[in-house]
Amino acid sequence: MRRGHLYGWMLFLLSAFIYLVAGIRAGDWLVILGSVVWAVACFVFLGTDGALRSRDDTERTSD
């Protein structure tokens, strides 16, 4: 995964954490739930993107 791409996703995860803290401080369960779902979605995307890229790299080196 390119470094800039990874940094972008880390910033998305940071924003999820900031919204989570704000939701906890405000006692807003909808914000808390949305933040957790957003963070999980970022991790899922990072995992599948990394798996797809490593599979592509393996296919390229086997040629």
C-alpha cells in the first residue's frame, strides 16, 4: 500500500476516534455508534485493500 494512501486512512481513523471521544463526553449514543461503525469500516477496508494489493503483487511476481 502506498504510504500516502495509508496516511489518509490513518487520518480517517483519527477522525473516528475524535468523534468517539466527543460522543462519549456528550453522552450521545448515536454519535458513539456512528464513530465505532466508521472505525470498523476503515479497518475492514484497510484489511481488504491490503489483501488485494498483496494478491496482485504475488500474481505479478509469478509471471
